[in-house]
Amino acid sequence: MKWLKNVKLEVGNQISEDGLIETKTDFFHLGINEGKLVEQRHYSKNVPEQDEVIDANGLLAIPTFKEMHNHLDKTYLSLDWKACKPVKNLKERLAFEAQELSDLAPSAKQRAMSMIEKILSNGSTHIRTHVNIDPYIGLKNLEGVLEALEEYKHAITADVIAFPQHGLLRDDVPKLMREAMQNGANMVGGLDPAGIDRSIEKSLYETMEMAIEFNADVDIHLHDGGHVGYYTIDKWMDFVEEANWQNRSAISHAFCIGEVPEIQQKALAERLKENGVAIMSTIPLTKSLPPIELLDDHGVNVHLGCDGFYDSWSPHGNGDVLEKVQKFAQISRRSEEVLLRESLKWATGGITALTKDGEYRWPKIEDDASFIFVDASSSAEVVARRPYRKAIMKNGEMVYGSLSESFEYIK
């Protein structure tokens, strides 16, 4: 038995003197056994002296994050600095990346480990990574990424997606994709059935056939915009329904949903909800956003990710999914306590400490003992101010940082 004492948790709503909702917190001692929360005591009670005790020093505990759209194989991290090479168009960018990734292949594990460390330090204990599978790199990047993830298996869980960056319907890519699925990838990826593969139905059909063959979930990059992208998502859900593949797929980026009339957005949101198709967004500054709040209101699962960062596509980014939440809160003008607090769900996979009405919901007995520790008064402050993540615990074990430094603790 292990005890985590003096932990600040959010416990409900309280009304301030000027009538505004604030978040009420209190302090607890949390009993942990075999990675699970098994007991929760108010701070006024003692903990057994014979058990291992870790003092959280009054820090706020929030759920760990999920980085749900990433490319561990592409980063320059751990290498010398270099900005992006200028190119004239997407075709040139893809050609340059193909050449570069071949040159970078020997350092795939090293670079991926550096990226994992960065993402972990920001509080994510799950990473969904797309890994290039193409005629230029074969399975080399996959091998390096899997080796890197093995090094961090104590701290990180992962979805590893076989990603046809240069198109699924070309050369030996379908064969290579199947080899990737046989050698460690556990999800099937796709990319722009119209813009890259030039055949929406054929591309989606091949993607679903592969998913069925390997009993795998699917995540499709979709940059195709407007009505073309809308049609692509709508057609994908036809395949989902025909294959009974509900709750097993996601569309990443999905700018197109925000580029069609609202009546179509709502109709598509209903189908997404019915088929359990999630939307992954990186909250880009240069593209249309999918209507996240509308999708959320319709019960569609929305997750955020940082995409690739510091690579041949962009020198920007830091692997902090909380920054993505903060950016969306700014864009959507979420400035009230409850709206800020609720926004954290897009980083945690839907988990929040409180409901909108202030009802306590996390952590509860039998939940995983996985926490981020921050010096903050509430989740709302965490979203608005993005405090330093002091320490991260995964299933009862510290996997990053330390709680050893003292913090002022007021009972």
C-alpha cells in the first residue's frame, strides 16, 4: 500500500461574494495499490505510518493527458537546429520529406525518444503516433518508434498507426502497410482519399479492408476541404455501417466540417455520433477548424494533439497538448470558470474532476492512480495559465518530475 498525502482535489462549485461560480477544493490522502486508487481520506485523518508515503505538498492533481495526433518518426529533436527548407508546393514538400526521412532513419529511435520525453514532461501519458509507411522508408521508422516506445512503456501507452504519407494507392504501399500491421503497428491510417489518392471510394475501401483483416481501428488524415472533405467523411461512415465498425475510427484535422453550412455540420455530427467516429484536431492557426463545440454538443468525441513538431513541415511546437486547449479556449472565448474547467476534457480523453454543475466525478475508487501535479487553484486556472507540470504519476509510480520540493500548504 502506498499513500499520496496532502493532495489538492476539486470537490464542487462555490459562489463568490459577487455571485460568480468558483471551484471549491479540499485536501486528501489517497491510498494506492497495484496502480489503482483504493482509498481516499480527508486530510484531517492520518495515514498508516508503516506504509510508503509521498507528500504532494498541497499541489493540485488533475488527470493525465492524451496526445492524440503526433508523428514521433519525423522530428528533428536531439539533432542540431535547422529551420524548414522552403518549397513551392505540397508535391515538393513530400518529395523532400521522402529523401530526408531516408537520411534520418538511423536516428529514428533517438529522435522519437527525445519527442516522447518532451511530450511526457508536459503531462501526456498516452500518445497516438502516425508512422510513415512508404516506398522510401519501408518499415525503418516503425522499427525505431517501436524501440523508443519500449523504453518508455512504464510511462507511456501508445496507438501506433501505419500511415501512408505518400498515398495508399501507389506502388507497393498496401503490401508495406500490411507488413507494418504484422510488425507492431496497431492501427490503420489513411490520407486524403481525394487530394492524394485521387479515388475516394477506392481509398476508403482499401482502408476498411485492411482494418477488417487486422481487426484494427482506423485514423484518417483528412485535409481535403469543403464539400469534397464532407463527402469523404459521409462516405466513410457508409463503410463503417456496412462493416459494423462503430466506435473504431477517427478523422484527423477534418477542416471540411467547418467549411460547410451549419445544417450540414449538424447532420454530419449526428452520423459521427451514431457511428462513434471521433474527430482529432491540432487547433491550427492557418486552417479552418472543425466546429468543436457543435460536435461536442452532439456527443461526438473530440480529442486534441500537437501533430509533428520541429520537423521538415514546421519548426514550431512544443508537444504540450494543454497549449492546444488554451488556444481553443482563446479562439472560442471561453473565459468563465466552468467553461475553462470543462475545456480540460479535450486534453484528458474526456475526464474532468467535476461536471458542469459542480458534481464530483474524479478521481474515484478503482480509477487508475495517474495524475499531473501543478501549483494551481483549479483546472480553470490550469487551462488559462498553463502552469509548469511539477510531476507526473502513472498507475501509482512517478514517471516524470518530483514532489520533493516544498510548497506552501494551507489546510
